[in-house]
Amino acid sequence: MKLFDTNWKKILLLIVISMAIFGAWEMGMERFYEKALVGASNVVLKVVKNDTRIELEKNGIGDSYQFRVYTRIDGKKGNYPQETGGLLEPFVIVLSWQLFLFFVLNSKSAAKLLGINVTVFVFFQLLFLIFLSNYYSSAIQQFLFDMMLDNFYIVALILVIKDNMLYPVFRNKGDKSRN
């Protein structure tokens, strides 16, 4: 008998994994992830625009941080902030789901989905930060940035739904309604 053979056990496992990931997130994993995104963004920005960079700084409210973009705006050096919350927090959902899949799928399928989903999600976040660097210089990038802002939860949800459609982990084995 498989340990996670019923949906309620799987849901309970997903909740426990999510709480553990969120705990780790609050204990420092968020800072690590912020620094990794900033570093990767700056590598791309250095290739594209040598006078633009993104830094991570405390925003003065508790222990929270924000991105600060340094760039040229209308030919002059300028900088502006961007909060990190809505951009970074959905990664907790993606990571929790991916770890959960290792308990309910075979390792090869779970690892494949982990690679695909994390790559797609991080790609969208890097793209978002690159759009942020030209927010005041390009109407198109401003539009794309505004469109993406606060939609990373939706991207995370789409990845979870996609995986559950490909590998229906919450479907009972006796369910014959599947085509």
C-alpha cells in the first residue's frame, strides 16, 4: 500500500510541504533568491545596457527589501524602487508544488517537471526585472511590466494546473471517467 494513496493525504502532504517551504523562505531563502535574481538580471543587463543595474536594498519598513533600478532616464542618471513581494512570493507555490511531486510521482517525471517549471518561472521573473529597467524609457516595456505586475501568482497556478493535467495526482485510481 502506497503511503499517499488518498487525496486527503496528498493534500495534507502538500500543506505540510508548503508550510516548510514558507518557513524556510522567511528564515532566509527569500534573501538568497532575491540576490540570485538580481545577479542574473545584472548579467543580462550588462550585456544589453552597460549603464543600468538593479540592486537589492532595505526599504525601511521592518526587514523587508526592495529592488532599486539605476539607469538613464531621458539621458540623465536616475533610480527608482520596486517592491519585491508580488514578484518573489509566488516562487513558494512553485517550489512547494515541485517538491510535492517528488512524493507522488516517479523521480524522473518529477525532476523533468521541476526543471521545466522552475526554468519557465525564473525566465518570466528575469524578463520582468529587465522590463523594470526600461520602465521610464519604453512605452512597450512599461505596458508589459504593468501587465506582468502581480500576475506571478497566476503563472504559478497555471504551472500547477498544467502539471496536474499531465500527471493527475489528485485523481482516484478507480476513476474511469478519464478519456
